[in-house]
Amino acid sequence: NLKPIAKMLCDYDCYLVDLPGFGKSPIPTDVLSISEYSSIVADFIKGFKNKDDKVVVIGHSFGGRISLDLASNYPSLVNKIIIIAGAGLKKKTKIHKKLSVWGLQKINKICHIVYNVFGKNFSNTKLYDKLFNKLASNDYKNAHQMMRKILKKTIKTSSIPVAKKIKIPTLLIYGANDTTTPPYFGKKLNKLIKNSKLFILPTFTHNSILTDGRFQVSSIILKNIGE
């Protein structure tokens, strides 16, 4: 997903990392936390970083969470972080939608209990499939069972505490039409991270910011990478 951006930064050495459970890397055997993922990235950086190397970490979405943790807990390894449509904050949800989700979750729980009483598996029913499609995000639906557990754990982890501790230069780039990690995520992080700059790019969504938006994103990175 980050190849289009990396190609625009061809004057620099770019490492595109398949994190555990992503791309060609194996599925983790444990339910990893964000701090454990950032520790893995830290070890990767230690493996190639020389004394005078300047390291810039770019993270999109889930990678944004990891970048924030990395900058907070391993500041000596990283010179700058660039967050593109980064996750880690709680989305604003209208009350009627909250009630709807809460109701569906309760129905799901009750059905599991009732079916278990009769020795049957509710997960094998059409009703379960309908509830699952209503409640689950696309990322969750398409994920391996272990990655679903990691996703659940990740969602419960707020990036606010680590963001408050970040002192290294930080670029925040968000798409104006992003509904997955809305622009107000960037505005909030911009207030929390003292040495940060925020850019909100019109028209782009959560994923199109990496493809259609690659020229604007790479232009922002190249103008600010040396600061």
C-alpha cells in the first residue's frame, strides 16, 4: 500500500515493512499489542541504523498507531515520524448508532447462550451471519482469527497517552473525506504533539490518500523531511 509513496521518495533509502500478520509476514502466535509491534519495528531499525543515519518512520492507519508509540518510547532511534491517516483515537458516534450496535451485540450474546443450552452452535446460523455483517468492519471480516483478536485489542488502546509524550518532529497528513480516521483525528493529535504540523488534503479518503494522493503526500514529505 505504501509503494506509491516510496517510489516518490526514491532519493532516500526506503524500507517497506510487512508487520507480523500483514503481507508476507507470518501470523503471530500471540495477541500482540501496539507496544509489542513498535518494539518489533525498533529492533528492525537497530538492525540497519548507523550512528549518523537519520531515520524517518512513515505509518498509515494501523501503522500510524505504531509510529506514535515508537516516537514516544524510542525517541533516540527516530528523527521524525509521518502519520498518514493515522488511527488511535475514538471516533465520534451518534447516539442512535451506539444504541443500534449495543442492541445487536446483546442479541448476539443472548443467541449464543440459548443455542449453547441446546447443544448447538449459533455461529453456524444464517442469523449469526446477518449480525456479523452488521457489526463487523471490512478489516475485521477479512482478517485471520488471530488478527481479529489483535484488532480488538488494538481498538481498545488509545494513542493519546503516547502522543502527549512525543517531542520529535511529527507530520500529520489526513484526507478531508476520510470516514475511517476522520480529519479531526489529525486536529486532536496536532494539539497533543507540540512539535507537529497538520495537513488536511481535500477529496481524499482513507485509502485514496496513498494512491490518488501520492503526489500531494510525497510533496509534503519532501518539503518537510529535512527539518
